[in-house]
Amino acid sequence: MRIPIVSIVGKSNSGKTTLLEKLISDLAGRGYRVATIKHNKHGFDIDHEGKDSYRHKKAGAYLTVVSSPHQLALVQDVDHDHSFEEIRGKFIKDADIILTEGFKVNDYRKIEVFRAELKRDLISKKEDGLIAVASDTPLDIDVPCLNLNNPKEVADFIVEKFLRSGDNEF
């Protein structure tokens, strides 16, 4: 069985990360193993100058793993921006669900975060994989409109749609 992937999408400052944190906490509290993928189109740096792993990469290692009794991190040179499918297949083995943030356009199911005060349109449509909107105001749309201020409601939706039903079409 493939691990289901659900993308949390929305415009900047809509509250994606805040909602994601609450979803992770809620789902983990229910005993689910949640993996996350955060995409950053600008790149990132977890190896800081002076650290041994930084020195290994700078010396030419194409792959560096930092391991401790409680954490493991992998830094690898890549030749392309990996898809969620590739990341799931290569790196995520023991999760019940994968929640992603940072890729607005992708082929996976999406829950869009919407805040009325930002006065912006939705970025996704049902035909783009939109399965729900987490909003701070009721919306007349063709997918469920969940209460953004009640993350448990959003978590319940995810559990019912993906974890109880085993729906992992994407």
C-alpha cells in the first residue's frame, strides 16, 4: 500500500505552516506516523559552516548522513527537483501519511488554506486535485469548506478520507 500524500497549499501568509503544525500534532496524538515534505524552490542550508557535516560536503561528499540516537538527517546532491513520488519512494518508508507544504502546483490531493482578510482568490480548483478548503469564513465552493480555526475538523477530514478508508489513489 502506498503512503497517501496530501498537500497543504495556499498563498503566502495564509497560515499553511501553522495549520500543518496543528495537523501533525493532532494526527501524531492519535497514533499516526506523519511524515512531511517541505518544498523550497529557493534552496536551503541545514549544513552550517564549521559543522563536521558541512566540512564533509565542502570536501566533496555527494551524500552526508548525520546520525544520533534520536535523529537522522541526509544531505545529498541532486540533479533535479525531486517529485513527491520520488521522495516517497526513496526516503519515506514507515509513515501512515505524508503532508506536504510548498508546492502549489502538483498532482496530489490538496487542502487549501484561505483567509478572508487577505482578500485573495483561491489558487486551486477541484480539477487541480483540490479536495477541501480550510477557511476562516464560509465559502460557496464545490468541495468541503472546513473551519480553519478548528484544526481537529481538518484532521478528522484527513483521517476519514485517507487513513480509515485507505484512499491513496495519488
